[in-house]
Amino acid sequence: MEVCRVAARVFACALSIGLAGGAWAQKDYPTKPIRLIVPYAPGGSTTFTSRLVGERLTEVWGQQVIVDNRPGANTVIGTQLAVKSRPDGYTLVYIGSALAGNHTLTQTPYDATKDIAPVATVSSYENLLVVTPSLPVSNLQELIALAKAKPGQINYATSSAGGSTHLAVVLFNSVAGIKTQQIPYKGGGPAVADLMGGHVHFMMSPPINVVANVKNGRLRAIALSGESRLAALPQVPTFAEAGLPGVSLKNWQGIGAPAGTPKAILERIAGEIEKMLGLQETRVKLEAQGFEPYFNGPSKTAEILKADIVKYGKIIKEGGIKAE
């Protein structure tokens, strides 16, 4: 009996030391570099915002946040890599519309609602419809007329199947009563490059990916989804102003972590992102690229992700979208 009491005391002591050590590790977090996996090719909208987050956290914590682009399989490769990582706060993953869309679109090796711990949203944006200058259209109605005259022959680029650049066009096609052909890419950068080269006809893109090339004449902006015009391109009308209301699909970008990451660490990361988004200099940087600062903490981000899974799932099913 005495041996059992001694063993019990030893176990309890070891457990308390372990718990105290875990709590201390969380309080002291981070003590080494952090990897932020971005499941897109570099050069797109996620490059700007993820690096903005990485640079800020590096500055305030004194530990390097390394942005690691891992594109492929419609964001599944990078996301799976993050999900399989140790849930200790030292591996994070960029999340958004593709994560929500993939839940319906394909059989992923992870469950977006169970295997990822949402940390925070960072930014939101609407999509800008742009065309290659060689396409003989100068406004939305001319594009719709051309697509109706050539059903299935006008194509569009997407940065991921089932993501915002895809679903926004599916919504546009549905509202306009047209049929166009998707050409999928591994990220916004490659998609925009081919659009400028005339290899594809049009694209619904996050503004940051195309504003500079609209201004220098390498692309032509036709319309913006959402309710208000873009400060960077005030001459470009919204879809409603151009005669086609009902084309709006608010998008967001944010941070996640492997499920099981300690709540204290998730909240610490979220707290620093909230502080960052409260800075005037951050707002100016985001708005100059067509983004809006958009903060939500872990629980609210989880709610938004679940709501988008339902919303995007409906568009995917009604549009008959299949994984490429």
C-alpha cells in the first residue's frame, strides 16, 4: 500500500511539473523561428498579406517568421503539410476561400473543420474583373455579349479551383446567363502572367494582383464585385453600376494552425495580429492594394470558415463544379 502511495505521489509530481512546463512554454512562446506555410505560388495576393503578418510578428517577437510557399493540388499540398506538423505553434498555415471550397470540391486528406485550428482573419477583399487588352471589349455588357455569342469559347484564369477567383466567375456566369471555360493555375501570379500574355481572356482577381498592370495598360479593368468602388481604381464601376447586380462574394485571408495547438498560443498570435491591424500604417498598406483590414479571433474565424463552407458548397453544387 505504501509503495502505491509513493508511486501516486511521484506520478502527481511529474504530472504537475509537465503541466507547469507546458504552461511556461506557452507563456514564453515563441523561443525559435516559426514557419508560415502559404499553399499558393508566390506572387499572388497571399504573398503580400502573409509577408505583412510575418514581418510584423518577427519584429515584435524577435523570432523569424519564415513564409514558406507550398503550392499544388489546389492548396491541398501545403495545407496537408501544415496539418501534419506538430501542434506547438511553430507551424502556421494561411487559410481562406480555397480551404472552404475544397471541403465540398474534393476529398481532402484532412477535415477543414476538425484538423485546423483557426487563429485569425487578416484581410478581406472583393474581386476585380480584368481582361487581356487583346479581347475586343471595353465594358461589362460587351463582355457578356461576346460570351453569349461564343458560348464556352471565352475562357478565364483561376488561382485555384473552388477558390474565390473561381467561384466569383461561376456566380458571374450564373447571374449573366453565360458559359465560359475555366483555366486553373497554381496561384494568382502565374494566372495574371498568362492573362497579360493573352493566353487567357479574363479573370476575377484580388485587386493587389492586377491594379498595377491595369494602370500601366497591360490589363483592362471591367467591373468590381461588392458594393463600392476601389480607391486605387475609382473609374472602374461595380457590377451593379455596370448593370449586373448580385455579383458579390466577400473573400478573406487568415491564419490557421494544426488542431491541438494550445489555446494560449492561438490567442497570443491572434492578439498580435489584432494589434497589427489596428495600426494606421497597416491600414494604409492594405487599402493601397485593394484590401480591407479584417480581424476576427479564433472562435469567430472558425464560425466564418464554417459559414463559407456552406456558402461555397452551394455555389459549387449548383454550378456543377468538379475538381480538376
